[in-house]
Amino acid sequence: MAPGRIKIMAGRGSFTEAFDLFGYDLDNYDELFNEKLDILVEINRNEILDWPKVDYIENITSYW
């Protein structure tokens, strides 16, 4: 992604309008945030991400 260090900040957005655009249900707000945060932590730990499909996020295989 970048030749040096990058900083990433994770947080909860205040706009919920995008949930419908991406096909997410606002009732799953907490679960979605937790799954996406877990993916971000795993990307930080490993150069290769192999994330099986879970409750809300599709299968991901990426090489950084």
C-alpha cells in the first residue's frame, strides 16, 4: 500500500445512511463493527489475509 508506515484509525461513524447502500441491516451495527475491526487487526498481524465468510462479511483473500 505505501512504502513506509501508515496510520489507520478505526471508529464508529455517525452516518448510518450507507448501510442500505451496502446491503447491511442497521440492526446488525455492533456485529458488523466487530467483524470489520477483527479483519483490520488480522491484516495488521499477517501479510496474507484469508478470512472465511462469516455472518456479515463475504470471504476475503488478499495479499499485501
